Amino acid sequence: MSGTTRPLAILCGGGGLALEAAKLARQNGREVFLVGIVGSASIDIESFPHIWLKLGELGKLFGALEERKIKDLAILGAVSRPEFADLKLDWGAVKRAAEIARIFRGGDNNLLEGVARIFEREGMTIVGAQDFAPQLLAPTGLIAGRAPDDEVQADIKFGVAMLGALSPFDVGQGAVIARGRVLAIEAAEGTDAMLSRVADMRASRRLKFKGRAGVFVKAPKRGQDMRLDLPTVGLRTLESAARAELAGVAVAAGEVLIAERDHFVAVAEAAGLFVVGWTA
């Protein structure tokens, strides 16, 4: 779909990534319509044509997209996963309630892929940010700070291999490795909470490293649908990594999104963190 001028809808969760992607899509020649998730998306989406949507309002979503003749849909930004019983289903969702209940029984990948199937049966095409805003993708090589030394490179390699081995279990997309030791693995709590655990261990001296130590490794799961839940790092990632006294961040080049790239690089360097894009 790269290079298309078809209108695009972006389902917007929390954080600024969806809005940044929308601006880039517009610059790249796409007409953009934003769908803000109530309680997650920023009020700033109202600078674009938009609607607000509660989780469970599938009928409202399909009606809005059909009215505007939009067939391409992207999903960007964080949304706290609700319990199925807490959803307020409109008629469009009630008709699919049994299927929605089933997809809620698995991990996040299962949920997102199930949602994508529902959209696709309505004639939608799910697209990833790489299709309409490739500027957001992490490049290969040094992105910020000083190049990691051989010991840190070994930790990155270790982290990459471990995340790949965990992929079949739909666990998470990140881990912290320091001097050959696994300090934390990201699960349902998310990146910031995982890094906070590392920061707590450093503060309580359970981790007795001198100075900065450890690298946060971020990558999609093997076999992950790259249109959905592409890993993202941003300013909050850097703030959390700095509090955890890490040496830096390593991300999968071309497979991880970097929000607010110029600001991101400046903040990383000010915090004394390296950021590097690695390739398998």
C-alpha cells in the first residue's frame, strides 16, 4: 500500500505517536481521519477531522468509516486492556459479542489479530505506520550518544536471542540485560513499569552495579503481524531508562517506532544514554 493516496483512518490510543503519524501521513499525501479512544487519545486529535469512540462502539466506527468511504485503517497508541465484561457494546459489537469474548481470552497478540480479522471482514485494510509514515522507523546503527562497547554489544545480542525465544509465549517486547544477567522481562505491565522495577532494585541496592549498567532491548515478537502493535520508544522510555541507571537502549532497526525523533535524540544525549538500532 506504500505510496497510495487513499484516505486513511487512524484509531488513536494514548501518547503522541498517533498524532505524529497523522501529520506525516498528511505530508506524504494522505487524507487522514482520526478516531480517538475516549480516555486514551489526546484532545489534540481534534486538529484533524475526527470522531470520539468508546471501546465497544464498533457499529459507530464502521458507520463513520463507511460514510467517509475509508477502507484503510491503522491502529496506533496505547490503550489499557479492559475486561470483556466492562465493555459497553453498541449494536454493531453486540452482533459480534461471541467472537469478541473469544479473542479476549488470549494474549495481546491474539486480541489485536482478532480485532483485525473483524475489521477485515468489513472490507477494511489494516495498515502499519511503516506504510504511511516510514520516517518513524528506527534506523540501523548509532542513533544517539556514544557507541556501546563490546560488553554491552554482547548484552544486546543476549537480549535479542532471549526475546526471540520467548516470542511463542506472547510475553512482551522488551528486556533489560546487564553484564550477561537478565534484570527484567517486559510482560503485561508494559515498558515503563518494567523499567520502574529495575529502578527500584537499583535504589534498594539489590543491584550493586557501579555507575550506569544495563541495556533495554526492544523488538517485536517473531512472527508478529507488523501492522499491529509495532513496538515504540519515546521520551517516557528514556526517562524510565535514566531512572533505572541504564547505559542505553537498543531497538530493532526498521521494526520499532521512535516518537518525536529529534527531541528523542536530544533527550537521550542529555541523559547520557546511547540509543542504537540493531539488525538481526
